[in-house]
Amino acid sequence: MKESTVGKWAFILGIILAVLVGFVAVPYTALILMVLGLIVGFLNVEGNETDKYLIAAIALLVFGIGGVQAMATLGITVYDWIQSIMSNFIAFVGASALVVAIKAIVKLGKE
């Protein structure tokens, strides 16, 4: 199987798993999502996609962490499953963004 195919399937599986596991507690979910995120970061994001991916990842991470926290602070009821799904996305996207950012820094260092 080609690397790009593995990366695409890891991305699809990570998104589906992040949503589904928001409704049902599964042990080691964060670890599984982080491993899938690392695979996506290594295999899926290349070249000119790097900047766009990092901007999207930052936006998702800021909303995931700050948005849900702000709603809870303001007293807006946030369902547990929404918080769980956002936490899952943070684990998945954060791991992939870490790899993409490190790859971008290494590339900048070589130039």
C-alpha cells in the first residue's frame, strides 16, 4: 500500500474515530488518535499544504481549547459529548500539527 493511501486512511479513520468516541468511552482513545495524527503529519501534509494545514490546525486548537472553556465559564451548558469530541480533535490534530511544524522548521533550517 502506498504511503499516501495509508495517510489518507489514517486521516479518515482519525476524524471518524474522534467523532464516534465522543459518544462512547473507549480506553486509550487519546493515544490512538495521537498515533493516527502522527501518521497523518508524516504522510499526508507536504510542500505547499504546510502553511494552510498549520493555520487550520491552530484555528481548530484555539477553538477547541478556548471556545469550549469560554462557554463553560460563561455558564453556557456544553454537552459532555461536545467536549469529548473537541478533546479528541485536539489530540488528533495537535499531534499531526506538531509533526508538520517540525518538518517545516527543518525545511527552513536547510534553506
